Amino acid sequence: MIEYFTKKKSGKLEKISKLAPNSWVKVVDPNEEEIKFLIGKFGLDKDSLLDGLDQNEVPRVEDENSLAYIYLRVPTSKVENESTSSFLIIITKNNFITVSMYDLEIFEKLASSKYFLTDKRERSLLQLLFYVFRAYSLNVRRIIKEVKKDRRNIRKLREKDIFDLVLQEDILNDYLSGFSPLIDMYNRILKTRSLKFKEDEKEFIEDLVVDLNQTFNTCRTSLKTITNMRDYYSTTLTNNLNRIITVLTVFTIFLTIPTLISSIYGMNISLPLQNNPSIFLLLVGITVLIWIIVFFGFKRYKII
């Protein structure tokens, strides 16, 4: 699917029916015919274009034939079993092109932004780079809040809570794997020959790099906290299980003692004091005495 948008005098981004200069070309899951059209119309490299549709593509920037290919990853909820998705920005002489396999949330933000100017390529790129950083920052902060809430009630965590923590840990690991190439890519944009940034725009990108590094460190700290919480839960669960097994084992031992004695005196053979009228009380006393010895033996070796 290919859609065209342009900025009107009213300041709103409006959809147009055909390609025009200084427009945003939004490409989502293109078919073979649309790919051929893009290659022929804008002189794009086919391999570079197809890389933009690869879900596992890492952030990077390439400068080829006066065209800038900028590969990015952004948090999304529109891809099943994935927390991030890749997309491609292509900056030509007259147009701003985005290519992706999915219609991501970031495109909706871009369409509603009053600062996205289709006739100013570098300014539009900065706006999109800011939204990428903002998406990571908001998601990391959301996870941090959930982790802090669970940490305050760590003794009350249930299996479902631990499952949620594991999912959050997986999301943070996905973010971490993309942060380093993303930060490197932001730095390399400044050296891209086909893009000409003003001094204030360069400072804006440098500030984004600093903010990304801070978010990266926060993400690592949160990941360590989740790991500690999960380890605490596993250790607590193991200790509780060991305690239960110990109690059941001790109970079984105490129950076995009278069972063994009664079984001996239940056999059809001659036994000492079997005709004594007080034999029952005597056997009970022996049982209690053995219980006491066993109990203090367990206490001495800290079994109970």
C-alpha cells in the first residue's frame, strides 16, 4: 500500500491522490508491483528497499546515490510476539519516504504532528527521530512503574505476576539489543553527506543521543531489578517447598513410630509383657519417649 501526504497551508497533513513534490510517501507492506514502481520512480536500490521490510533489521544509516537510507526500530504493539518493529526512512531530493511491513503507531503520531513539514526533509527526520526516542522512553518508564509496584509487594507475588515480570524482562532485553546500534546510528546521521543539518539541528540530535544513553542505562537498571525479583521469588519458592517437605517428612517419622510398635505387638507370637494389663499405657509411654528423643535430635541438628 502506498499513500501520499502533504502539508497544506492550514498546517494540517492531508492525504493526496497522487505523488507531488515535497510530499510524504507512506509505504506499508508493498506488493511486487509497488516495489517496482518505487525503484523506478525514485531510483532506489532494491536490496536496500527490501531490507526495510525485514522485521529483524538493525538500526543503521547508508548514504547511496544522494539518497539517505535510515533503518530504525521502534516499540510497537501491532506485531504479534514482538515488542519492536523495524522501518526504513528514505530521504530523496523532493520527497520523504517511509517503508515498513506494518502500519506502526509512530506513523499515526507523525500524521497528527503540526511540526512534521513535508517540504523540510531534515526537520521532518528530526521529528521522527524524536518520536522513536519518545516511544522507547515512555515504554521503559511504564515498565519501571510496574516493577516498582511489584517490588513493594514482592512477598505477595503470584505465579501470574512472575509471568508478567518475565514478559517485561523479555521486552527490556529486546530494547537493549537495539539501543547500541540506534545510538550509533543517531551519531552517524550527522556525518551523512546527503543531509545538511543546521547548527541547532545538530545540537538537537546530540541531545537525543544523550537522552538515549540515559534511557539505555535506566533500561539496564530495570532489567537487573527484575532479575533480582525473579531470583528472590525462585529462592523463596524453593525454601517454602523444602520447608513443606521437611514438615511432611517429620510428620511421617513421628507417625511411623507408634505404627511400628503397634505392628510388633499385633503379631501372633509371644512377646514380653503381652499379658500385662498396663501394656497399653507402657507402649504409649515408650512411644512418647521416642518422640521426645527424636524431637530433640531434630532440634539439635536444626532439621526443624
